Amino acid sequence: MLDISQVPTPCYVCEEALLERNLKILDRVQKESGAKILLALKGFAMWSTFDLVGKYLVGTSASGLHEARLGREEMGKEVHTYSPAFKKEEIEEIARLSDHLVFNSPAQVRRFLRKAKTANPAISCGIRVNPEFSSAPVDLYNPCGLYSRLGTTIANFDPEILDELDGLHFHALCEQNVDALEGVLEAFEAKFGEYIPQMKWINFGGGHHITRKDYDIDRLIEVIRGFKARHDDVTVYLEPGEAVGWQTGPLVASVLDIVHNGMDIAILDVSAEAHMPDTLAMPYRAEVRGAGEPGEKPYTYRLGGNTCLAGDIMGDYSFDEPLKIGDKIVFEDQIHYTMVKSTTFNGVQHPSIAIWTKEKRLKIVRTFGYEDFKNRLS
């Protein structure tokens, strides 16, 4: 278990053993279902771990030029790139970096397919479709919601472009179990099933919460096998991001001051706005190690960030003992999505990035300072 006393704050800490546990679960799905699993960099891009990730997964999925380059340079396995819209000045470099390229619309196929294949004759291209079915719990994260810009609906689909394409891609899930995938597959096959025989691969996208304790892994394996059996053993890809980094480590903070204004308020050396933005956007309440709901334990505090934003609040938590300056606060499960969304808003110190190795040693892999803040500006 992570020795918090060794952690300087603020700091994100990825626990290597927990990451490998997730990767082994995903590898089991690959081996037993025949599917191939990619790491979605939008959810987990801690490239200092890519040697380990690359031992289990077949590659990375990228959302544009920079992620494609990161996947190519730091993992060196398959790179699959999708973007809602590619830029003409980037498409050739993206194509050279990518093994698969997924377009969002027939118009993008017509505009860029020739350029992509000229730049990389070996590239395999596809199009993202919208099955118009999703049970995603939050509209902000629903790729198939009303008026979604992500993927082509059947009404706007042009079968003529398929002669030069190898695959179809859909993404409709958000932190969901296999039953949600089954609903999406039913809609996908109903709308686009007639085109699957022309395809070499189908990408099921992300949002599969495979490493969560209550996820039905056996059922997922059955669903993938069944799909492949119905469609002449077509290659199936999944590209989870959150499931890779799920519960692999915390964000560790320290109490800088305690003030009182109707209630006790602890000011920390991390920021919800800058360092935990998904807690505000989702929104969700991050779990704090050893803490309870307000009033559950004897001492309740509001935990706030060290910025000038009034709403920079993590939430209200209760503790067994009074907090004091210098105490460490451990926000659980802050490795996926949190790090990739973090900023240097207000010039606050960006958390360091560390790995707690399987040998129970803290390895600081990155620290941040003034130059990191300055170089994002001009």
C-alpha cells in the first residue's frame, strides 16, 4: 500500500501494482473474446507508464495530432486516430503517425481520404457512425445525445464512401456496464448491419467500465464473441481510457490553513478548478481517505482550493480528529481523466506526478514550476 508519508504535496501518484491489475483484466478480455484493446489517451496519458501498458494492450487511440504523436513516440504500437474534424495542415502528419484513421463524416472522407492514403499507403481508414442510442447518465458525456456532432447518423450516411473504407467506429458509452453495450450493439446492427460484411474491423469505442468491481466481464466476453460469430469473425476493437486508470492512485494534498465562516474551512495546496476539474464538470464528489459525509464523524470541514475562485471547493467532509495545518488529504482515484484535464489556472503549483512502484518505492517522474506556467502563455 502507498506510504503517504513519502509523498510530497501536491502530487498525483499512480500505483504500479494497481495499474497492472487493471491491465491484466483487460488482457483477459482480449485473450478470451478475441477483441483488441487500445488505451484511449484522452482518459489516461501518463506516458511514463507506457512500457507497462504496452505489455498488455495493442496500442493507443488518439483524438488528434498531439495524442497520435505521443502514442507513436512513447508506446510505439498501433495508433488509431479519430477527430470530429481534421485540419488540412495536419492530416498528412496524422496519417503518417497512424495505423487507423477514423473520419467523422462523409464530407471529411471525401476531403481527406486521398491525402491520408498518399501520405501513408498502409493506413486503414474508417468512419464513425452514430447509432442514435445511448443510456449515458449525463448529457455532457452522451455522444449520441440530441444534436450530437459526434458520428454520422444513418440519415446522413453515404454508402458509396465504403468502397475505400475498412471499418466502422461507434462510441456511445460513459462509465457503463455491458448491458449498455448490448443496447448500443442492437441499435448499431439494426441501422448499419448491412454494411458490416464489407468491413475488416469494427471499433466499439470507449466508456466500457471493465475494471470496475461490478462489471460483468464474462458477459462482455460473450457479447464480443457473439458479435464476431454473427459477422464472419470481423476484428473488434475497444478503446477504454478510464478503465485503464480506474482506481490506480490518488491526488495527495496538504492543509495550508483553516479558517471559519459559519463552518470550518480547510484550504489545501490543490485546486478543484485546476487539478480536479472533472469533479466540477461531471459533477461528482471525490472520495477522501478516512473521511465521511458531513456530520458522520465528529469534525466536519469544507475542503477548498488555494485559488481566488469562490467556487473552488472539493466538498464537505467529516473526520475522526480535528484537521491541523500540515495534515495530508488523500483524494482517491484521481489518475484517469483528472491529470489530462489539469491546468495552471491562477498560477497555482501544478501537482507533481509520481509512481509508487511494485517494489514500494516512490518514483517522482515529473515536477512543475514557473516555466511550465509561463510557457502556456505569451
